[in-house]
Amino acid sequence: MVRIAKKSDPKRLDELKRKINDENYVMNAIIKIAQDLTKNLLRED
């Protein structure tokens, strides 16, 4: 099966490039991921 990529949105790509180069954004994203992982690991089912 051949998959065809969607057309990229230049505005969205520019926004993502700015975010990945923003140290505060990346740090907050890492903290959020760590919190979510910790919450899921400690959750008792």
C-alpha cells in the first residue's frame, strides 16, 4: 500500500520550528511528559 503525504502547511511548520528552538517551550514540554508518565505509572487500576 502506497501512502501519500499530506501537503505541508508552511505557517504550521514555521510555528513548530520556533517552538523547537524555544528553550522554555521544550523544557515545559519535557516536564509535562514526565508528569504524565509519572501519573500513569503511579495510577492503581
